[in-house]
Amino acid sequence: MPNLKDIKRRISSVKKTQKITRAMRMVAGAKLRRAQNAITAARPYAERMQATLTEVARCQRNAEHPLLLPHSSVQRVGLIVITSDRGLCGAFNSNVLRHAEALIARREADGIEIGITAVGRKAAEFFRRRRNRQLDGDYLHDGWVTYARAAEIAASISGYYTDGVVDEVVLVYSEFVSTMTQKPREVRLLPFAPNGEASVDEELAEAIPFEIEPNTASLLAILVPKAVEVMIFRALLENQAGEHAARMAAMESATRNTEELIERLTVQYNRARQAAITKELVEIVSGAEALS
């Protein structure tokens, strides 16, 4: 049985850990509010961007954008996996990585090669070290999510698609549903077909009540790459909000665990202390009886 000094030292150590988990919970909560506001503001823009692109793509007849055109066959799929740079957020990263692994297994079972672009240190470490896979791209978040980083990733992966390095691009990330719920999600990013369709027949196209100047092809040349950037930016914001929510929940759970552990150790300390006092009293009484 551990002595009083060992128990007291352990209680002190757990209390220090409790201070750390409480502080991390408060920091994660503050960051979550900012991240939640960011994704709440970004969602309407992303949805309106897709709706606008759908309307413009419906007018398209002869002009075809390379990011809208599917390849004749799918031999290699580019997979963008988004995780966090840091841990201590429960099963947040592992859920996304398991979802990506299941997707990889399905595609490879069909004879399709997979090229991975990792966004976040945890994804890069998982695929490079644990799965011994060569990455097509490796990006860190470097703090708060920026649109410039989303544009950089979009430019790289769009180049792979237009050059024929990959025939399809799939985005895997964690969608922020609520403070307690983050759901892994996969989205086909390229070929970019807004709402599943890039064009319709001429009769429907003629019914659209607006004109495009100077022409559809010129507008798509600007709008399609921008839409891809916005989709990636939204995924990064979703991941960011989910990370802080998961870390806040994990630190809250850790704090509760330390409280329970401190209570158990305190009871153990009191019992050991009572046992030591009882033993001393027995020894005093026995010594007094021996002298009498």
C-alpha cells in the first residue's frame, strides 16, 4: 500500500494536471466561438456560390471548362484528407482518418490508384509513417484558417486534374454539426458538377431570365476555380470549428476525470492516515500496558 507521502504527491500532480485541462478547455471554448462564427458566415456564401455556378453552367452550350469535364475513365483518384495539426481532441482526427481508410480500401478494391494530399499534421503523420504512403501534397494549417491556404491547395489539386495526374478528386473532412457532434464527410470535388449537373438541354437554358456578358466561357473561367477554392475553404473552416469543439469536450471530460481521481485519492489518503494514527495509538497503549 502506498504511504502518505506518495499519495499526497500524486494528489498534487493530479491537481496540476487539472489546472492544465481547465485552462485548455477555456482556450478551446474561446476559439470555438470565433471558429463557429466564421463557419456560420461562410456557409451561405459557399451555398450561394454553388447556386450561381449551377445557373451559369446551365447556360453552357459549346464552351466547356476543364474542371467541369469528367475524364473518360477513372484510373487514379486524388484524396484530400483534412485533419488538425494538434491532438488532445478526442477521436476527432481518428474518425476522419478511419473514414478515409475505408474510402481508400473501397477504391483500391476496384483497382483504382489513390493519391493522397494531407492537410494537417495528423493526416500527414498517419499516412506517411503509419501507412508508409507517398503523399502528393502536405499542408499545415499554421494557425488560423486563411483563404490564401485554401486557394493554394485548390490551385495544386486543380493542376493535377487538368494535367491528367488524377481523374477524380475527393475531399474528406469533419463537418461541424454542433458543439458535441462532428461528422466525417466525403465530397467529390472534381470534376466540379454543381448539384450534380453542369448543363441542361437548350429548352431549359433558354428559360433562364438573364444574359451573361461577355460570354459563358469567360465567366466560368473565373467562377469555377473560385468555387473550388470556396469548397476547400469551407471544409477547412468546418474542420477548424470541429477541432476546437472536440478539444473543448475532451478537456471537459479530462477535468471531470481528474476531479473524480482527486476524490478517490483523498479518500485513500484519509484511510491511510487513519490507519497510521490507529497503529500509533495501539503501539502507545501496548507500551503503556507493558510498563504497568
